[in-house]
Amino acid sequence: MIFRLIIILLFSVNYVFSQEGLKIYSKYCVGCHAPNLRGVDSKTDLFKNRFTKKYIERQISQGIPNTTMVSWKNILSADELSSVAEYILSFQDNDLESDKKIKTDTVNSEQYKLVIQSIVGEKLKTPWAIEFISRDSALISEKRGSLKWMINNVIQSDSIEGLPKTYLKSSTGGYMDIALDPDYEKNKFIYLAYSFTNGNYDDKNALALTKIVRAKIIDNQWTSEQTLFEVPDSLMVRNGNRWGCRLYFDPEGYLFFSIGDMGRAMDSQDLSKATGKIFRIHADGSIPEDNPFADRSGVLKAIYSIGNRNVQGIDRNPQTGDIWASEHGPRGGDELNIINKGDNYGWPLVTYGLNYNGSVISDKTHMEGMVQPVTQWTPSIAVCPILFVSSDNYTKWDNNLLVGALAFQELRRLVIKDDEILKQEIIWKGKGRIRDIKLGKDKFIYVVTNGPDRVLKILPY
């Protein structure tokens, strides 16, 4: 009876839908997705995303792995699949509760035709990183010192309260990466990297450096903060630039993070200085006993690798277990490296780049004891985040590496075999400076940009 009343109401407000599609939906779909398509829970809510007809048909036909959505290809004919997809689309398009339709674009890649959904527009101010808490919620860092919730693709108006102040007198400083504790469901710790000073935050000449903290968000308050990495004033720098910083937890629970060279290139080779390095610590900030320099005096024992100019992307190759990192070069010489314990990646003694004014940094691209990159980009694309693809939604991209660029505003797909790059494909160009790439809890890829469309979702079909 209730269902009949709903259908009468829909007719009364001139909803247009396929009668055949409604019949099929009522017979097979209503039990999980409800008469109004809102679902019995967030996982079965068909209003969360606006998909294309072909994409809906494919999901119904093939099912969705590891969910209750089974394959219907042996039950529904092609015409029936088309009818129910049309019904779902027409119902969504005429939804009275939705004032905002998600913008979409299409991109033809070598393996897929992609639907690019603009999830969030200019409500975010210079976002830097995204971290998914659940299928429906994510936390986003904004460069100027705020964290925002994205709930069901909507940015919440209230920023998290009680956040640490950040030093903004450097053009590249501010809030950077965020990460969840591997045991987040139990301890609720969230990790944050940001530019920090012990001095005057309005002083352009204040001593400053990257700081790593963790805390919990309770009732929208940043609370129980703990400092995991902070150097004394004697190791901070004035007028620094290139702060890093990417955070990454490996499967063993080690936290990797990067700090850029802050414009002090030669300090990247100095084990007593924090700049130009990748670090590895335990989740509580303690130093692993097997860190490469943990048994040496006069050094920073958290250092894992040196000679890294400005790493802004870190991820793990799921096939080999190796940690990979993308590194900003100067004018040319962006690098993609495999990060090994205690290795030296050469900056500034070896480089494929020049100074921004065109002068020579080093006449060497190779040197004994210095690790060569897997690949390098000259001219510089201003490489930033990286993500190894591992999702049933992109089986044709399995173990491919996605690379985002700032200056070139590119998303690239790299095909890798035996640690060699076989192919690079530019998926798109010109959608804004790409700051982060993450796999959501729904196993779809999300891209954070500084362009008009701040958060993009990639849907293959």
C-alpha cells in the first residue's frame, strides 16, 4: 500500500520513468534499495552518486565484488537491464530533494572510457590531502590550516576546532598530508603534517620546519594531541621553502614521512639535519631499532633515506612490497624512486635538473653510491602524489601507478614491470594542480586538485 502511494505521488509531480523499468525494479531491487532508491543503509543508497546508464547496466549485470550486489546477467535480458537503468536515472534526475546535480565529464583513456565526477567545487580552499574514514565520510586538509569533513559528498561548513596553528609566511607552508592510524577503529588517531615555528607566526624570518603530530577528533574538536616529530630551533631554518610532506603507513605499521630540503640543498646529505630526507618511525613517534642510522651518534635516528629534494608522494608497490616515492626536482629532474633503507638519492650532488635561473647545480647525473631514479621527468611536471591501483573497479589498471602533477596539471598512468616503466599515459590535463590521489572505501579513485573542481571521482566503464 505504501509503495502504491509513493508511485501515485511521483506521477502527480510529473516524474517520467519507464513502466517496464519500474516493474523490474519492484520485483528484484526494492528489497535492498527501497522504493525511493535510498536503500536500507548507506551501502545500498542509489542517490549517493549519479552514474551513466551504461555504468549502471554494467554494475547490475556483473555485480559488485565483496558486496551483496550479485550479478543479474543470467536473470535479466539486455532490454530489461536497459529498462531498469533508465528507471533509476529518471528517478534520480527528477529527485525533488536534490538541488545540486553532480557535474560529470568524460575522458577516453587507453583502457577505459572514464566518467569524471566533480564531487566538490570551490567550497574548499586550497585542499592538500584527503583521507577516507568510511564509505560516506572523509577528512580533507586545507593548506591555510583547517580540516574539513566531507559527508556524503558535501563539505561541512564547520572546520574542526582546536587545531594547531601553522606557519604561512612561506609560500609552500601550511597544512599538508593527513593519515589514519592503522588501528584507527580502536584508537581514533589522525596524523597531520604541517609547517611549524616556535617563534612569531607573522615573522617572515622566523625559524620553522615541518612537524608531525597525531590527535583525535571528538565532537568536532581536535584533542589529545601528541607530538611525534619536531626538531629543536637549532635545526629549523629561516625563509625556508619545500616542506614536503607526505605521510604513509606501510602494512607493518611503520609511519614514513618526508621533509623537503627547505632551500638548503647540501643539508640533504647531512645526517644531523632534518631537511631533504625520508623518515620512518613507529605510530607513537618512537624510533625503530632497525632504522639504518639508529645506532649512530650525532644523527637523527628517524632518518630512513637521504638526498631527497622534496618528496610529495609515497606509496607501496603491492607486487614487490617496495616503497616508492615521487620527488620534486628543480628546473627539470623530477624523480620517481624506489626507497631503500639507508640509501642516498643524490640531491644535490647528482641531478637531471638545473636551478630555476638556468644555472648548473651539478654536472653529474650519476655517482657511485647514489641511487638512480626509476624514471625522471625533464622538463619538470612538478610531480606530487602517487597511487598504486589495486581495486576490482579498475582491473585493467591493476598495479599501475597513478601520478599527479602540479605545474602540468596532469594525471598520468604508468605501466610498470620488474621496476621498469613500460608506458606512460596522460589520462587528463588541465583540471587543476593535483595534490592527492586516494582510493576510497568504495574502492573508487578520488583526486584532490587546486582547480575549480576540488575533489574528482573516477568511474570506469
